[in-house]
Amino acid sequence: MVTLCVAKRTRSVQKGMRRGAPHDSCDYRSRAPAW
């Protein structure tokens, strides 16, 4: 499910929601290394 992660990350970045890591979405959702 990398596409979903990327899509969520792009949306987050577009919205301007920098919670910290560039792949925080994947981190807290999958709890595993994104790449």
C-alpha cells in the first residue's frame, strides 16, 4: 500500500500539515519504515 501512503503524504504536504517527518502518515499508520 505504498500508493496510498504517497497519496496521503502528498495531500498532507499540499495542506501544509507538517507534523514532523515527511512520511509521518505511513509511520503512524503502518508503524514501519516507509521506504
